Amino acid sequence: MLTEQQKQERLKVVTGSDASTILGVNPYTSILDLYMYKTGLKIEPDISHRPHVRAGSMLEEVVGQMFEQETFKKIIKPTKMFVHSKYEWMAGNIDGLIEGENAIIEIKTASRSDGWGEQGENVIPKHYLCQVAHYLAVTNAEMAYVAVLIGGWDF
């Protein structure tokens, strides 16, 4: 979960989840809502108490461990928000860097497989694809891994 300070910092920049909203593929937020949040005309609702949000946050560490066991790759947890080296309005809180590679990892949980391809396929829901592409640009990473736990058991 993000701290209150991190939430305030994110209001000043375009983040990965903002990118999907701007492109019109975020099923949870409209571009008008995003504009109102960023300009302070509307306060973004706190959804941290919702069961699926709480579970996703709590399971992130477990899914990361599953990824490490499956791939033998080590995840380095960042302690700060990344900001693009040239475009300071582009930023993001990434889930992890991959040790020894110029790569990032984004970790997700999902209740069902809607929009996700089979293991090993490069098929992920559009709004997450926008988020990952944004993070690749922000970090200048060469590639991204997306680890997802679907239905609590399908990794």
C-alpha cells in the first residue's frame, strides 16, 4: 500500500495506472475522473479496505516468491518512486527490479482469467499492458515480467 505522502507525490505526475486511463482502456477510472483527481477538484476514493485490494496487497510478496522459485530470478524491491530521466511528469511505483537484468516485474492477482493468456503467452489485460509499457519507459528497462496469481492458485 502507498503511504499518504506517496499518494500526494503521485498527484503531480502521470503514473502507470494513469496511462491506461489516458488511453481509455482503464475499466475502473474515466479520463474525467483522473483530471479531477489530479487537479484537486475531486478526491480519489480510498479503496484500500476492499477485500480484493487488501488480498492483492498481502499476496504481492507471495506471488513474488512464486516467481523467484519458478524462474530462479531475484526480485529487488525498490524503496522509491521512479521518475523518467527526461520527462519528469512520467513516474511510477514499480513492484520490482530483476537482479542482474535490465528488467522490471509487475505483480498482479486476479479473481478470474479474463484477459490473461496461458502461461508463457504475452497476453495480459490492456490496462495492465499500458501500465507495464509506462514503467518500461520510466525505468528505461529492456523488458518486463508480469507475474499473476489467478483465482488464488493458478500462477
